[in-house]
Amino acid sequence: YLPNELKLIVLDELGEVFEEVTAQDDDKFIQYEFLGESGEEFSIKIALGNTSYQEKFVI
């Protein structure tokens, strides 16, 4: 199971928060579906407490 308060944060090309999803009790995964255009850039940030990891993607 995922730790409570684990966050999946979707950021737009400017680094602004587009969506944020937080793990709840008994969650085995976090899933979020969104649409975008070819060539569009975005980042995903995974955060738990003071620790985070962020990576950029291009559709």
C-alpha cells in the first residue's frame, strides 16, 4: 500500500500546479487521466513530507 499523504502533482509547462492527487488509506496506486496535445510539455512531481521527485515529459 502507498503511504498516506503521498502526493502526485501534475504541473503545466510553466511549473504551475494543474492537478494534485493524494493517496488515501488502503490505496495501492495513484491514477490520474488527462488529455493533451502532441508536443505539449508537463511535469509530474511525487511528494511525501519534505521529500519529492520531479520529472518532465513531452506528449
